[in-house]
Amino acid sequence: MSVGLYPISSAPISTLALDFALISGVGDLEFDLVGNQTNYLAQILNEQRTKRMVLAVEWAVQAGLPETQEWIDTVVANGGTVSASRERIINTLIAGLKSDGIWQKTDRLWFMSGENTAGALTDLRILSSATLVGSPFPPFAVDRGFTGVNGSPVSQYINSNYVPSAGPNWKLNSAHFSVWVLTNIVSAPPGGEILGVFSGTNADSGLDIPWNDGLVYNSINEFGGTVTGFAASTVIGHWIGNRSGPNAKQFYYNGALFATQTDPSIAVANNPMYILATNDVLSGSQGSFGNPNQVAAVSMGGSLTATEAANFYARMRTAMVAIGAST
């Protein structure tokens, strides 16, 4: 017995049966849409429906989002290149973050573990560019990101050019910033801030991952001098500092709640945030408290829920695993 199906058109699945011509024959066995062979035909139709739906999903994933293409165009304009494999990774990341509602809350997102510095410094969210500072610049490694230096002040860091007070999602009582760290180095005094801006005594926002005492700290729109630090067995992974209210902060590590705090919000910084150091505005916008760890990704934006924090980690981890930066 042989069965052939032809042709398959682009008609809706509900009319798929009209696309089939059946050729068969073993003795008196006849295949028709009626009679004893109906169940067999139904099985064939179901298989074809499944194949068509799988192909539709694959096409949707491969088709690419406009945000992905805009990012690629900007990277190329900035002197970089984007491979087909990296395009798929970034497209999948953006699609997932949009589906989870995280993309809409994000002001900036750098996938710094790029194929080149142009891709690493081009923000996915609004296509803004971060600026390398120093001579030489912070060292860059393909698929891993940028490494800072210890000390204060430091001449090597990254200016994100992101001003928290300009938002639009970062607000006094609704804000987050995150960093994916690939190394586990404790800064020597006086270093330690991996992401931050200090616009004044009451406008401090910074992630110390870790500070030079070995603890991790999370300050958002507040007086940072009294913030409590927490011990961590390792800093490798995804850290999110989050503020959800006037007296409500959350610290997330690899998608799970790490700590909660009640430090009051006071003011939002109106100067650019630095990466691998803090922007110490009171000292002339120098890079202070440099952090010697390697940074693979950075984000800033509005407050995230616990579910969104978990989903953010999961989406980022998928991308990091795809490039070999995480397991």
C-alpha cells in the first residue's frame, strides 16, 4: 500500500481536507472520505495540522521583530556587525521580555556580552549608546563583556548616559537596575560599586556587587550611608535592585528574592549613571569606587514584580547559556 498527499496549499487548516488527493491500492482496499478508512484519513489530517502549526511557530520566531532589526541597524551604523546566530538570540530575548511585560518597564538594556564593542554598547531598548571612558578603555572580551578596575577614583569605566530623573519608567518610588556578573572578585578598599550615580547625599542609587567589605548593597533614590549590606556566597549571576514603594525595596539574585529593605526614598539622581564605578557628582563626576568584576548585561527602568524578576532572570539566562557565558 502506498499513500500520497498532494498538493498542500496555504488554505486555512479547517479546509485542509480539500487540498488532499489520495492515491492508494492494495487489492480491493479503497481510501475515501467515507467508509472504513475515515479514521485513517483523520489521523493524516491531524498530522498535517500539527506540521503546519509547528512551521508557523518556527516562521514567527525566525521572522524577527522590528526592534531587533532596528538594534542591528544601529550596531552596524556604530561600526559593528551582528551574526545570524546573535540576531536569533537577541530576537528571542526581546520577544520573551515583551511577552512577560518587562520590556515595557525597561528604560535601558545592554547585552554587554556582545560580539564586538559596538553591539555591547548599543542599548536594546531605545538604541542609545553607552560611552567607554579611560585610556586604555575597560577591557572587553567577546561573549563576556567589560571588566572594571579597583580603586577610587578610577579612570576606566562606562558612562551609560542614562539619567534616572529622565526615566521614563524610573521614578522615585518605582525603579530597578540590574547587572549580570561573570566573576567573583571582592574589591579592595575603597572600590566596590558596579553600577551607580551619587547626585547628592539624598540622591544615591548604586549596586555594590560586592562592596570592599565582601557584602552586597542596594541603594535606590535614597541616603546610601545607612543601607544594610548582605553576605553572598558568590556574586556570579543576575542581581536586581528594586524599589516598589516609599519604604519598600527588594534585592533579587538569579530570579529569587534575596532580601527586603525598608529604607525610605528621598530623591532621584539627575546625572548619568556609571557602570563599573559610580558617578560621584559631588567630586566632579569622577568615576569613584571602581569595581574589578566582569559585567555581561545591565538594565535600568521601573519597578518589577517578583514574577517579573524571575522571568527576567530566566530570559537573560537563556541568552547567556546560548553564548556560553552561563551554564
